[in-house]
Amino acid sequence: MPVPIMSERFAAGENPEILFWVGCAGSFDQRAQRVTKAFSSILDRLEVNYAILGKEEMCTGDPARRAGNEFMFQMMAFQNIQILNNYGVKKIVTACPHCFNTLKNEYPELGGNYEVIHHTELIQDFIDKGKIKMKEGGSFRGKKITYHDSCYLGRANNVYEAPRKILEVLDAELVEMKRCRSNGLCCGAGGAQMFKEEEKGNGRINLERSEEALGTGAGVIAVACPFCNTMITDGVKLKEKDSEVSVLDIAELIEKSMV
């Protein structure tokens, strides 16, 4: 997929309006790569002036900081900030709430000041401006969809409306789980839990959350985070419902439905 690279655009004397921060999951995880492709496809079809860092992009350091390695976090952050500032980056969009939270709320104190938006906010903005047109009788019309709030998008940054407003334009029926919005249940991957074995307990959080989602009777579980995507997908598979219920990112839902 031909995606514009910041260094190449910069060398050509161009200054992209938006930097798309892909993130570790979006770069290396096979499932999350499909979300990256879907979002890139949306940007390409709308002729958005954007670029990615490519090989210059390093992990934001979120998992290192959450796991307690502050030194590693600051090393990663300073390197990223130096690269971003050298390119004069002003606006960043990312499909990962963990990257979103770190870039937006934790980089400023280290000298990285940018306008950081989540991909659901950008997609909603495009819809509001009439740039995204939906197919008549789209593939999700009339279907039941439930949305899982990511902790770092919802509680940490108060982004609740954008994903739901996007789902409205699909002409689908949004069915909420009992625990949603500020009362939503974590998928179990936050705080660097994605990268370690869980402690002993009565059950797995991702399985409990997946059961809640399946209990709504929805045929599609919408997510807006690569970690949530992995955890909910695993939970749906454990309940042997993966042939009946799809777990899809908001970007994938829109990319499949837009003209």
C-alpha cells in the first residue's frame, strides 16, 4: 500500500497537514494492520494531506511507563519528540488510545506539544463536514452493533460521543452494554497487562467483557483500540461465537460503508 512517508515529503519541500501515528500494534500486529490499512484508505480516498514516520517511528513508551520503567519511557519519548519537532509536526492522528493519551497528555511536559486527535474524532469531523458519503443500504444497515469504550479514550480523555455518532450514520441499531461510557469495563489489556500473564483470580476480564457484549445480541462489536480488539476477539473466540459475531474497528466499519 503506497503510504506517504514524512522524510520523503519533507525532502521534497512539502509539509503534510497531519501526521498519522501508526503505533506498535498498527505496525506489527496482523489484526491491527487491517485497521491501519482501513484508516489509510479513508485518508487516501478523501485526499487528506498526511504522512507517517515509517521506520523513524518508535513506541511512545506507554507500556514501559505503565509497567514502571520510567527511564525507558523518557528515552523513547525524548527520541520521538526530537523527530516530531524536527519535522515541525503540529497535528497528530492515531488509531490507538494508548498512543493518543501518551502523546496528548504526557509528552507536553517533556517538550512535545501537538494537537493530538483520535481517529474516531477525525472520522466524525469528516462526516460532520459532509466529506464522507455512505452507501445506500450499507452492509451494516439494520444490524445490531454494540460499542466497547476503551479506557484511555473514554475515562482518561472523555471521548464518548465521536464513536457513537459515527455508528449512527451506518443506519445500524446501537445497543449499549449495561456497563458503558464512564462506567465501562476495561478489556483487561490496559496498564501493560497486554504483555504479561494475569494474576490469579476468579476469571478473565476480557472474557467477562466479551460475555457482556455478546449478551446484547449484537452481530457486531465495535471497538476503537487495537488492544481492546485483541482482547474482545479472544473472548468471542473462547465463547465459540466468532462465526456469528464480528469484532471490528470503527475505521473498518466506515471504510466498508463509504462510497
